[in-house]
Amino acid sequence: MESLNERLSALAGEQDQTVRVDGYRVIAREVVRECARDDKDAMGTTKAELETFVEHCVSEHVPLAISREIITDMSKQLPSLESDVHKTIADVILARIQPRLVSFEEQVRALREDLATRYAREEHWTRAAEVLAGIDLDSGVRTLSNAFKLRKCVEIAELYAEGGDLVQADLFISRARLLRASGEADASLDYQYNSCWATVLDRKGKFMDASDRYYALAGYDPSTLESQTAQKHSLVDVLTLAVACAVIAPTGPQRLRMLQTLYKDERCAQLSVFAFLEKVYLERLLRVEEVLAFERFLKPHHLAVDGDGLSALQRAVVEHNLVSMSNVYNNIGFDELGELLGVSDIQAEKMVAKMISEDRLSGRIDQVDRFVYFDSDASTIEEEWDKQVVEVSLTLNGIVETLTAKQNETSSDNV
């Protein structure tokens, strides 16, 4: 029986291009079929034949037009194969094609996209991102639109973020931000970009910025988005994520403004988390059972315990309840404070000190007696109350004067 090398040598000397292409196609199908056979003992021999065939096809002995056609045909067969076979054949082709990569950029792109899809389907997120990142977006041979580059950068960033590699995710979303400035993105692509950016910010723990990005997603008109994009995150989903990130963000003026925006948005009133949002916005004490009920709307990284022994949610609840207590107590000991907050007295003292130093809480600490003294806002409240009383009195006085003037005019007309 004629060996593979003999068949390839015969085809290399064939003058009829149609016969030559058909011959390569037959061999390609045979090699792929052999790789797909469930015969582990023969896999080494089969893989060697695959490498020999691909190396021959992409060599200078075969016209580029034929090489591209054969590699394209082989690539189209791979997604329908079993996972391990798909990966093996794709890896061999990508490795053997590397020396002439510039000549096969379109084929490499298709191979990498299909292979990344396979890895993503199996939830091998980082590997999928690495495969997709192998596409040369800055090639000087092919002219790629900024919209295409933007889409790929966003897809890669999403995969890296899903795999927990936030450094690479941030790198690619930053690259996407520069490409987005070109203005070539349609509504769906722009939505996908903002969704990815929000996810990266969220996973990096920048909850305030993430909340702002999630809330921006709620402003898109679903009718302008592709169905797949619109279904990925519903209005309820993005608003719930906006609320969740705002709640667990560090206390401060920016967080308060975001909470106010969400609280006054009529769409948020329909959310399951609205009651919790209302208590947070109005600075009411949060009970344990309420916090536990809110946990089911959060993502795993929101509940992951950090170096201080607290999760992002626990830290946010403690800080929130501290602010709420400052409106009720003039002073309180650290032992009692820790008991009320559900943390140790040492954790309570550290959090109070941190919030005071960052001007997120008004007060002072007595480390000798182990007490915290909250600055009272009573005088400010009284001043605001007096101001409002004066304004109401002036308004009523104006109304009375207007009515009196009209009554006098009526009396004069009657006379």
C-alpha cells in the first residue's frame, strides 16, 4: 500500500491543479477520520501523519491558493468532532502553520475562534482567552476594521475576567476603550463593551464604578440590540447588579448619590432588592436576616472573605450600620459596638478608625477608655429646620398679602 509520503510526492508533481486539489482533500478527510477514531494506541502514528500532511500543505512546494483551501476545509470539519480530537488537530495545524503565519491569517483566525468557543463551552475560560488572544489584530497584511478589533478585545477580556485573570482582562478592556473612540461600534457592540467593563470593575472590587456602569446598561433601548445581546442581561439583571454593587461599595458621598439615583428610579421599585435598597439609602440599621436574604442576589466574589476576615458584603454592612449608629448614639464602647455589628471589638475599632481617617465618619476615638465619640449633627439639623420654618412663614405671608390685595380690589369695584 502506498505510504502517505509517496502520495504527497505524487501530488506535488501533478500538473492538473484540479486533480491535485481533489487528491489533497481526500487525504485530509482520511487523516481527520483516522484522528477521530477511538483508538488510543494508533493515535501517535495518526498524529505523526497529520503533522506530515499539514507541514507538506503549508510548505512552499504547494501553491498558496491550494494550501489555504485545504486548511480551510480541514478547519470546517473540526467543530463537529469530539473535543479532544478537535483540540489535537487544531493544535497541530496552528503549530505547523506558524512559520508561514502571515500567509494564513484568515485560516488561523477561524481555527482560533472555533477552538476558543470549544474551550469556553467547557468553561476553560483562561485557555479560551489565550487561544483567542493569539489572533493578530495588528497585522499589516489584512485590513481589519476597528469594530472587529473592538469585538475581539471585548470577547478576550470577558473570557479572562471569567477565568479570574483580572490583569489580562483589564489590559484588553483598556485596549478596547481606545478602539471604541473610533465610533465604529453599533449599539449591540457598545452594550457588550460596557457590560464587559462593568464586569471587570466589579471583579476588581471597584464596586462604585461598577455600579455606575451597570446602571448605564439600563439606559439602552432593547430594540436596538441584537437578540442574543439583549437576552444576556435583562433590565432587572443590570439594575439588580447596580444596586448590589452600590450597596457593597465603601460609604461616602459618591455612594450616597448612586443610592439616591437608584432609589428614585421608578424601575428599581419593582426589584426584589428594593426594600433592602431603601433601608440602606435611609441609613436604617440592617438586621442579620435581611442581609442573608440579600446575599442570594450577589455573585460569589462579593461573598469571598478577604484578608481582614470579612467579605465585601460584610464589610459594607458593618460600615453602613456604623453610620446608622452615629445618628443614634453619642458614644459607644468597642466591646458593645463589636457585639452590635457582629464583629470582634478589634475589627470594630479598626473599621471606625479607617472610616474617620477617610472622612467617611465624623467622630473621634478614645483608645484609653476604648470608646468612640460620634460628632452630633443636631445643630445642623436645627439650623436646617429653622431655615425651612422661615421659608414656609414667608411663603404663607406672601399668600396672605396677595389674597388681601385681591379682596381690597374686589371691594373697590363693588363701590
